Amino acid sequence: MAHGHPKATAEIDAPIEVVWRVMVDTQAYAAWNPFVVRAETAQPAAVGNPIVLHVAWANGARARSPERISALEEPVVGEDGVAEAYLAYVYEGWPARLGLVRGVRHQRLTQRPGGPTRYETVEEFSGPLVGLAGPERVAEGFRRHADALKRRAETLRR
């Protein structure tokens, strides 16, 4: 992991549309997501909507993270037959407003014809206090999130 850019990936044996539905159904996060245990946003999710993420760290501590949805691109199949989808949000907490820690979380889905759906997420942190944001603990949370997304989508696929 590059300092300030925590990430995680998962190969998911489910159609991209199923994985996407799980990702954007923020009201169901408590049922499956061990990292983002609750997400508050208007439904349906839309670009520009505020979203408050309630995260659970591996040590049991909890935090509230105010964000804003900056991209929401439903699955689309390109001319090459590859389907892609994209979700992103921008951190809006007081450290961001003060220019101390900025963050953008990208979540991408890719599915080649007949293949699994690949989930990739990365947080692009910047600012003088990035180290205090805990990139390593965020990466650990992203891994738990990716693994749980895989389990949930594969269960729903059946």
C-alpha cells in the first residue's frame, strides 16, 4: 500500500448488476458490512447527496465519517464486452474543511464476459495529517468490506 492510499480488491462470483445492487443499497449495510456498519443518505443514492458512514474499526472503536457522493455510474457494457461501474465519495469532515486531511474513496467494478466481477477500492488521502487518519486501519477495514461484499453478492446470486 502506498502511504495515504489504502486499498482492497475482491474477485466476486456474481454478475456485476448483483454486486452493484449490494453496493448502492446503503440501507442494508448493517446486515452484511462489518466495516461500514451504517450509511445514512437519501434514497435512492445520487451524486451530490451527503452520506454519513458509521465505521467499525478492527479494535472495536467506532467513528462517524461525513462524505458526499461524487460519482455514481451504474453498470454499463462497453464495445469490448467489459462491464464497468463506479461509485465515489469525498470526505467532508472538519479535518477536510481545515485542509488537514482530504480523502476520496473510489469503488470500481469490472466484469469481463463470462468472468467474475472484480471489486477494487482505494482511498486517495492527502494533506499534512494523513498519518493521523490511519491509512493502515482504513486498509484493514477495506479488506473486511471487500470480503463481506463478496460473500453477500455471491449469496444473493444463488
